[in-house]
Amino acid sequence: MNRYAAGAIAGLAGTVAMTAAMRAMFRSLPEKDRYPLPPRLITDRVVGPTGLMDALDEPERRDLTLALHYGYGAAAGALYPTVAQRVGGPAAVTGIGYGLAVWGASYLGWIPAMRILTPATRHPRARNGLMLAAHVVWGGVTGVTAAYLMRGGQRRAGAEPMAGARGHAPAIRELA
């Protein structure tokens, strides 16, 4: 499989897992920190000035937020195989490192530079912890999935599927 396609599919799979993790962790935030998460805030700040958000009802706003969130995850994932090839190492570890690098480049880099959100250093500790953990999930899943797809769907010798993974539907619509 083409490495960019494999990375994009892996990034999409990572975003599914990330979204479920964000949803679960959001409920454990202190009440004062339970305001919309970055994907919604970013969508509001970027799309809002166009007037489109005003024309949408709340379910459509959630759908737009999710579409942009999943698109960003797939786009970042598409770049992962190139980075992983240069860095080397176990897929999960390389993926987690990449996920943390994406967090840093986004929340300490281009997002505040474009004045979309303030830098992560100005956000509550619990919310930063949530977003860092979510990027660890995204990176780990992206790394392992990309490695699997790049091998043509073949497991490594001796590798067993994760116990208990079957029968669980991902929560893909629960972020916004």
C-alpha cells in the first residue's frame, strides 16, 4: 500500500481512538474546565467568521467539527510513515512520539501563531493533560496501524491480536 495512504488511514483510525479517549477524559475534568475541547474551539474560530456556523444547527456544527477533526488526523497521519522511516524504532513508540510532536507543533506552534487559540501554556493543566493523553492515544494507534498497513496487513511473526478488542464499536461521533 502507498505509504501516504497507509498513513492517512492510520491517522483516521488514530483519530477514532483519540476521539473516544477525549470523550471519556472530558467527563473527568473539573467542572470549571468542561468547556468545548480544541477541535470545536478551532472550528468556531476558523469557520465562524465566514458565517457558516451561524447557518448551521448544533448537530451540523458537531458534524463539521468532527469532519475537520478527522481530516486533520488523516492529514497528519499521512506524513507519519515518512517520519517513522527516518526515526525508526517500535511502531507504538515512534507513533506516540509523533503524536506528542503533533500536539506541540499544533498547540504551541501554528495554532497560537495564527491566533486561533492561545498557546497550551495558557490553558488549564487538566485540559492540557487530556490533550496530551489524547495525542498519545492517537500516535500509538496511528503508529501501529500504519506499520500493519505497510506490511500489507500481515501481523509480525508471533504477534497476537489484542485480547478483548473484538466487538467494541468505536465512539466516532462523541467529540463535539
